[in-house]
Amino acid sequence: MHIAASQEIVHRLVPALTHLHAALAAKTKEFRSIVKIGRTHTQDATPLTLGQEFPAMAPRSPPASRASSWA
């Protein structure tokens, strides 16, 4: 069972996380000019570009792929 789990991590999870990281980086560039106006507690928030939202998620995927590659 452990060998099967390890094989799945190496051959499916790590490549999927690598692909996710690349896709998030591409979306950051693609959406950098779209302005998103946010609201917080019914008050206007600082306008952001949609491209600024994706870097918040992108740093999480490489550490996860590195951690899963230890399996």
C-alpha cells in the first residue's frame, strides 16, 4: 500500500502540482491589466488587478510539490 501511494505521489501528484504552479504564473501575467474592485464589510477596498490575486496562491504550490517529492 505504501509503495502504491508513493508511486501515485511521484507520478501523478508532483507533476500536477508543477502544472498548477505554471498555470498560476501564466494567469498572473494574463490578468495583470484587469482591475478588480473589492469590497470589505460594505466599504470600498483598495482596487487590485486580478493578476495580483494569483501570486497569493502560487507560492503555496512549489513547497507542496517539494514536500510530496520526499515521499
